[in-house]
Amino acid sequence: MATAKKQTQVRLEEDVLEAGKAAARARQLDFNRYVERLIIEDTTGARAAGMAAAQRFIDEHGSFLDDLEQHLDAPYADRHPGAAA
């Protein structure tokens, strides 16, 4: 069952509006749906739960991820700026 939507007006600085529109496009959402999702995530605790889960993952696996990043970057570390490839 669809719920009726209410319209509201929000005033944003131009750079904030453009950043929000870019973020919506990156998520393949229209701007209204993006704002709606942000509000839902913020007011239901979903965003906080996601951030807590991400922090637990980093706490548990952070050193592995750091080592992996170093390993993946190693082939590029020996190159000198301006040297021929």
C-alpha cells in the first residue's frame, strides 16, 4: 500500500545542493529519494548501526587491510617520478 507523500521546501547552500545531487546520481537515485533515504537511515538508527559494523570490521581486520594495501601498492613504489615506464 502506497502512502501519500507530503511536499516540503528546503533551502540549501548551492554547493551543498550540488554535492547532494552528485551523491544521489552516484547511488542512481533521484534527489528526493536520496534525501528520503538519508532521513530514514538517520532516524531509524540504520546509519549508526552500519557505521558501528564498519568500525568493528576495521578494528578486527584493519591490519590485514593495511598489509594488503601495502602489498598491492608495492609494484608502484619503485617507480621514480618522470622515469620512463
